[in-house]
Amino acid sequence: MISRDKVLAYIIRINNGVRELLVFDHRDQPEVNPQVPGGTVDSGESFDCAVLREVFEESGLEFHHTDLYLGQFDYMLQKKNQLHKRGVYLLKSNEARSQWMHIVSAGEEDKGMKFDYYWLPIEDARDRLMGGMGEYLPRYFYDELKETDLPIIERWLQNPHVKEFWDDGESWEESYEKYVLKTLSKTVKQFLIYCQDRPIGYIQFYWASKVGDGWWEDIADDVVGIDQYIGEADMIGQGHGTKMISEFIKLLICNYKISKIITDPVPSNTRAIACYEKCGFKQVGEIETPDGIEMLMEYKVL
């Protein structure tokens, strides 16, 4: 059996509030399901360089960097007895064209082939992509928080299930200033969590050793902390918490060099503690923090 290093590109755009994936049909093989750009990693080539090259050769779109590494999975191509180790990358696009035809510019097998490109909503693409190509399409999307998103945060912070455990007793004007300052921070990164194009919650991660103000003293530089909540009341109790935290952990591990992830819910927040435990966190014990007594939990990166 032959093993090949491969890359896949999930090129995403937002069109009228709908997240879409760029796919193509092979003009000479109309019976084949849609595909995404990708191909073989050349000898001595890094995976991230390979995916940018393959995208340009197969679609004509030029990117200078990837936005996220989503991970790697194995796919067995039975007809060729080949094991494909697929590295999957997400790239964000502002492409305005709804469709176009591209003639592949390079590659031993694909050069000269005609690919017809168009966009599919993420959920449609998940079911229609050929050969396991939809395996790593995210279930949740984490968009960096912008100042224009803060009205959503304000509404969520007024919901009783959020206010119970996420309330510093501040006025909205005080909280607003903190959120705005964090959008410029290199220590803390904030995100809105989207499920099927609907914002459902908030999550942040931070470099624990850089927080200051009495937090996480004498902790290693490669430790990050996370905090999150589901803002929409009708999304509580459906398993979203466990799934979105687990997916976020995977993204952190794939894209940053970290040894451990920590979190610190209040001991009375049994729902959050149980959720974190399902994601692989272990209870370390109660600790004194600037916000009072909290339960320190940690996820060790193998």
C-alpha cells in the first residue's frame, strides 16, 4: 500500500449572512460529486505551502496565507490501494463571483482539466462532497468579535442563564469598554460562536501568563485559558456546549504551541463543570482568584 501526503482547502465566504463553501464539478466527469481544491504535497514542501499552491493551480484564486489548520485525517483510496493523509485548511474569501470555469494550470494528472466552480451552503456541501472530502467541515465557526457584534453580547448578558454565572455587577457601559479593549488585545482573543449561520454563544482564550492583575501567577508561557457561554436560551441542553468546546480545543491545539488549557468555573456551576469534564478537562481543585473561589480545571495536551 502506498501512502501519500495530501491537502484539502475549505474556502469559505459569507454571502447574505450564509456561510458558503467553494466547490467544483469536473467538466469531463459530470457523474462525480462536487469536490474542493486539493492535491499532493510535493517532496520537501510544507503542507501549508502545498495547499496555497494547489488552490492557485486548481481555481486561479491566490491566497498568501491560510486562516486555520483544521487537522489531518486518513482516507483510503481503494481503487488505487493508496492511503491519503489529508491535511485540511480553512481559507476565508471575499470572492464576488458566483461561478466560473478554470483550466488547471499544473500537475501531472490534472493539468489542462476544466473545473466549474460555484458555492454551496456549508450544510449542503457536507452531504454532497465526494470521497470523504466533507469529513473535517466544521460544525461550528468562531468569528473574531467585532465592536459591531456587541449588541448581541449585551442581549445575552441580560439572559438569566448567562447572568447567573457571568455577571461582574458592572453597568453595560463598563462591560462595553472592556469588550472593546479586548478586541485590540494580543493576550485575549474573543469569538462569537456560530451554528448553521446563527450566533449562539461566546468563547475566549487567553495566554494565562500575560493576564496580570493577580491572575495565573508563575504559570508557564504556553498555557492558555478559555471561558465560554451559550447565549441563546433555546440552545441550552442540546449538547452544543460539549461539541463546540471540543472543536475549539482542537483548533487551539492545531494552530498554537500549547501544553495545557485551563478554565475556572465557579464550583456551583455544575452544568459547566460536567460539560468541561466531557471535553477531557480534569478537576484540579478549588482556588482563590481575584473573582473569588473557583474550580480550577485543566486539559493536558499530549
